[in-house]
Amino acid sequence: MLSAVLRWLPRGGQAGIAGEARIAILLLWALVAVLLLGLGLPLLFIFAKAVQDGDGGFVGLVNFAQVLQSPGLMRASSNSLQLGLTVTALVLPLAFAFAWALLRSRLWGRGLWRQIGLSPLLAPSLMPAISLVYLFGNQGLLKDWLHGGNIYGFWGVVLGELFYTFPHALLIIMTALSAADARLYEAGRVLGAGPLRQFLTITLPGVRYGLVSAGLVVFTLVLTDFGVPKVVGGDFNVLAVEAFKQVIGQQNFPRGAVVGLLLLLPAILSCLVERRMARRQQAALTARAQPFAPAPSWLRDAGALLLLLAIGLLLLALLGVGVAASFIKYWPYNLDFTLAHYQFDTVDGGGWSAYGNSLQLATATAVLGSLLVFVGAYVCEKLPGMALGRSLLRFLAMLPMAVPGLVLGLGYVFFFNHPANPLHGWYGSLGLMVLCCIAHFYTTAHLTAATALKQLDGEFEAVAASLKVPFWVTWWRVSLPVCLPALVDVARFLFVSAMTTLSALIFIMTPEHSLAAVSIITMDDAGDTAAAAAMATLVVLSSAGLSLLLSLLERLLGRRNQRWRKPG
Amino acid sequence: MKPAENGLSDHLTMHGLSRRFGSFTALDAVSLSIRKGEFVCLLGPSGCGKTTLLRLIAGLDLPDAGSIALQARDITRAAPAQRDYGIVFQSYALFPNLSVADNIAYGLKPRHERQRHRLRVRELLDMVGLPGAEDKYPAQLSGGQQQRVALARALATSPGLLLLDEPLSALDARVRDRLREELKGLQQRLGVTTLMVTHDQEEALAIADRVVVMNAGRIEQIGTPAEIYRQPCSRFVAEFVGEANWLPATTSGVQEVRVGNHQLRLDAALPPAPALQLFLRPEDVIIKPRWENAPNTVLARVDNISFGGALTRIRLLPEGMPGQVLYAEVCPGMLDRQPLVPGEIVPVELPAARLLAFAGDLSC
């Protein structure tokens, strides 16, 4: 693509230089246009839909009033709220304990434990739900433990959401905990503070910000998750499922839009709280900070091991039972090994073609998404001038963080499925799903790329300009190679996210283009739990496989790059 | 060799350049001309606007008012690539993933003529004193070597103007001194017009044909290093460049002032202010072997003598000037002929030809 652009341009001279500025502006506004199309306009259409009646006439706040008067929806809201608070209250201490055991002990194999802690990221949120059904469902292995109780309902959803949100909380808290300054602990010890006092006065205040931010992320994730309540919710209705029922089930778009806006509220609130806190938060680590290294203590390490074992085994169980069950003939009566559940011939949902679609989607999202994100981050961070366009681009890049996938999906329905939209024909195609995935996961990817680019010397572009070398050559020859590890991270993140996500895509996929994660729901609905488990296992294996492949690739490239990374 | 005497024209001209960042005026109507082949230093404390001026010339920032012309061509709003200069930053900004050869050849065109580039790179590496470093990577080089590579890269396309942004500041003292000499030699050999930004006054005086002292967005003085040092035209320049004694004084005649209960004469004109500060470099204070009743001569008690290598520093307390301290710097050789002992009273001359007066009350 780049070389094509290069060939069009006259070499050197005034025309080429004027062309460079023109290309920069063109590039910037093209990126803005892509994000507006994939993000801005669909969101605007949710707002528009919420104040219209079914035929498109303006009705003001009537839809809101209707939702507030509907007992079913209000019960779903209060259920969602209750669920969000419970899961947040439970997952924070668990994730904190896990992070502490990982970062503040000298246990052997912490890298492995870290991977186990993050393993739920590889699975769709349906996976723990299916495992729970296998463990505690009507034919569950451990059903007796419930003493006649039932996993379908509030506590079942809580357990599933705990598994689903745990790695997200863990990542944030680990980042906060790893920014520890050893000098503070030394000062504390010299002043006679015991381990408890050090923990209360140094460790906890240091991660305060991380804890709050993890809490906000978890709360928003739980409120907008759709997979777990769908599978183990039973009669326990939540807003996310309600939005789906209104739009896809009853085709009641205005009411779906209002529910979507309700779901946008916690995310927007979290963003505001985070911004306020970020302003008050001083830099946790100054340049002179000493990295913290835990002193040897077998007592603490034993405690840490117990913590890791308890939480890690629980996570592995919720992941592993589903995987194991997919290879078993008839759970729990005939435990013989079989691959029959992977044939998908007799079940709905698309089977292997759905899996193929998901692979295509994830690959396209990873390749196109990382390219787009890296060009976008480069334009934002490195090109001079164009202040207005760049701040618009930056705003659009940060916006997806505040938009749950479910809400984005609703917006896509309203915008792209609108009969008057010239892109109407695109609805339901793989291309639209790729755009949706890129938009949905843009913020994290953008921040990763922008952080890597910010570490490059800000004067590279100035030097290149003085040498009359256009910016895209510098992007290609210097910025991209130096940021390769971050690029691999972004690609991995986009692939795994696109593979496992459900919330946005369930609104825009059509039966002809089914997806793996969606087909899990279809199969589970039809009672084919074993096939659903098999599909979920395929998703987990693909995500894990690609992660492994990219790690190997990174190591290989790293060896080639070592020549310039290592001095001497 | 003074370029002006050869009839060479102005290479770079700035007229009335201003740049504001919000309410902060970084550059306030600055005008400056640089002749072809000249080495000019922009000298000043941090925040004085010298880097802003360099960025305007490089096209990395645009002025709010004023114009810049390079070889009589207006480049005020031109893109960096439309100007003709090479630049070396304090950080060197070497591309870490490219070898030394690729770094230096980065701006050479057309890209595919590898063989020609290889010859040019070798020539440049010989020139900056790093022969055979083609295949190394920046991380494998020392700070001084990286600086040489950055210089070679800036000179590779034979630009008419070389911009240097604090190029020596990140180096340790010994390397800095050697590179300073080499840089000057190279610049003279190539005859490339050079503008260097520095906050190090010693460096500026040692290397430049002309020094431009800047303060608070304005040019305080433009002159040769000797002019800047000998005849600072403002109190700021006098304080910023070199060391000096400051004596509070009051006007008492056409070219006479009163310090304590002494009457001193100056060759230079006095500023029209009742309260003055007299300026005298420590090496201009003359310690006399015996008393004679000459003008501008006072008695002073030797308070302290500290050895400082090439010069010995003597702390004097002049009589009749309560609380005033006077520093003198003398060659150790002079002390061999005329040994001084702390506590001794010596006659000291404050030469009228060297004394300068500036308006103002207390010195810093």
C-alpha cells in the first residue's frame, strides 16, 4: 500500500514536499472518517432512535417514560446493578490477592501462574457458564453440593462473571502493584513499621488508584455482559439480555435504544471518575525510584502459594471442565472419550463454517486493525500541526473505552440496517463485522501503540524532515521496526478479542455468516451443551494457539533484532 | 579571516521574529543576520528563547510575526524539507534500528544507488574521525561517537546551513573539549554556515566567530567572543558571561564615581543614573609590588589565597569599602616574584581602562 503511494508521488522537488503535507492531511481525515463511520455515527443513531417511535417520528422522552414504567425492565435494571456490585466486591479482593502473591513473593514459576491468572481472557464469557452447567446444572457432577438448590440464577451468574472479569481486574492491579518504590519500604522498616503497618500505609495507598479503576472496569463489564446471564441466568433477567430481546426478539428498536443508553451510563460515569482521579494522582514512580524486590520469607511464600493454588485451580476448573466435557460421550453417565461433539452436523449454529468465519474475522481484525491503529497512533503522536484533526482523532480513539460492545452493536443495527443508508447492503457481511471489532477494541490497541511510539525520540521526524525524507519512509524504516513488540501485542489482543467477543457482533451477524461465539449461544439454547462446549474449546485453543505462535515469532524476530537492541 | 571582509553576503537573515506560547513570550521581535561560512552561537540561560529561534529556522515551529530568509529566499512558512539545512540534536536522535552507514545514508538520494552512498558514507566517517564504523549500531557507540555519527548524517547531503542544538551538552567534560575543537576545525574546512545553541558560555566563547547573547526572548548583544567578554553592553551579559567583581558606586563627576570613601575614574562613559554598579574582571585587578599615589589605587587586606591551576585566586578586602569583597586572579608566576601572605595589606589598582559602569542598585 505504501509503495503504491510512493510511486504516485513525484520524487523530490516542491511538488513532492507539498504532496507530503497533503498526504498527511488526507491520511488524518481518512482515519477520522473510518472511526466516525464505525463508531461516531452508530452511536449518534442510538440517541436518535431513543427519541423516535417505531416509524421514525420524533416523540421526545416517551420511550424513556415507557421503560421506567415497565416493571420487567426496572427489575432487570435492579438485577444488573445488584449483580455488578456483588461481582465487583468479590473480584477485587481475589484479584488483589492473586496479584500480590505474584508480585510480592519469591515463588518459583510465577510466569506460569500469571498465565493461569490471565487464561480466562482466551475464552468467551460463555465458557465458564457452560462449565458451571456441567458442574452444578441439572445433570451436574457436583449438583449434590447445592443441597437441592439450583445454579441457574443470581449466584450462577456471579460465579461466571467472576471468572470472566478476573483477568481484567488482575491486569490493572498488577500494573499498580508493580510500580512499587523500594525506598518507601526501606524507610518504613527503618522507622519500625511491621509488615501489617507497611501493607496498610504503603502498599494499599499505592494501589488505591488501580483498585478503583479495576472496580470500574469490572462493574461496566458485568453490566454489559450478555453470555453468562444468557446461559446460566435462568429466570434472573438482566439489562443486557433485555436489550437483546427487545431488538432482536421483538424488533422494538426505540426501547432497545433506551436500554442501550441505560447501559452506556455506568461506562460514561466510570470514565469521568477515572479522569478526575488521574488528575489527582501523582506519578507513582519517579525516575529515581528503586524497583521493589521482596526479601526471602518462606512463611509469606507459603501463604502466597496457597492463594495462587486456590484461585488458580478454580479458574482452571471453570475453563477445564468445559474443555473436558467436550471430549466426553455423555456427561456424566458415560465418560468415554469421543470427538463426536466436534462434528456439528446435527446441530444448529453453523458449525465448522461458523468457526471458519470467526477465524477469518479475527485474522482480518488483527491485520487491518493493527495497521490502522499504528498509522493512527503515529499521526496522533508524531506528525506536526493539524491540531484540530489530531485532537478529534485522539478523542475518537479514546471513545470506545466508554462504549460497551452491546451498545455499539445496537448502534450498528440502527445505523447500518437503516433502509436509507447507502451502506445497507454491507449489513451482515464480514467486512462490517471487522469494522465493528476494530472500533470496539480500538482504545486499548491505540494506547499500546501510542505508548510505544511515545518512547521513541521525538526528534526522529525533525531529523528526517531536515534530510528531506517524507514521514512515511521514517514510519516504515524506523518507527514500525522499533515498535515491533508493541505491534505484535496489538495484533494478539485484536485476534483474541475478535475471536471471543459476543456482545457487539450478535446484533449484526446473520445466519449465513454465523460466528463461533454466537453459535455457542445457539447450540446452548437448543440444548446441545456438549457441542457448545466443543465450540468454546475450539475458540480457546485458537486464541491460545495464536498467542503461542506470536510469542515464538516475537522471540525469533527478537533474536534478529538483538544486534541493535543490545550494546557491545 | 573575517567573512565580511571577503565581501560574502548574508546567508541567513531573520527579521522581527516573534513567538508566543499562551501568555509567555518566547521570542520578542528578534532580528539577526548570519554571513556565509560563519559560526554563530546562540547563548543564553534556559528559557531565553534560543531553542525557539532554532526551531523557527528549522521549520519545526512557525513564528507569530516576522520573516526568515535563507540565501535571499523567504522560508518563513516553508516546510522543513523545503529549507536547506542539516541538524544535530542534543539527543542525537540516531535511528536505533539502523546501522551507522544506514543512518548516515538516510537522506541520500536516490535510495537505490547503494554503491555511491557507500563511498559517501566512508568519506563522511573519515571526516568525523570514525573510519570503519559502518556496520555498528548506535547502541554500540559511546556518546561522543554517536555525536560524530549524528554530525556526519547532518552533513551527508552537503547542506548550506548546519544547525546544532546543544550538541555537546550530553558529553563528559574531556570528550566535550576535544569534540569542540574538532567541530570548529571541520566547520572551517567545509565552510558551512553554522548556528549552534548552547547555554555554556565557555563553549560559546571558544568555538564561535560571533556570539549572540539572548535573554527573555530578546537579543542582548551580538559580537565576537572578545567583544562579549571585554565590552559587555548590558548588565545581563556582564553577569552571564565570565566572572566579575561588582562594586556599588555613585556618580560624582563626568567620568568619576565614588565607591565607599574612594574616588575612581573610568575611561568608559557613565550611564545616566545616580546609583551604579562597577564591573571589573578578576584578572584585571592589578596587585602592585609597592604603594604609589596613583589614581584608582586603593589598599586592600589579603583575606584568602586559593590555588586554581593556571590562575591563583585572591580574596581581597579593600580598605574604605566596608563589607566589599574583591577577587583578583593572578598567574602563579607573579606570586613567585611577589609572595603574598593572608593578612598582609597590599596596594591594588582598579584600571580605569577596564572598569565599566552599569545602572542599578544591588548586584546579584
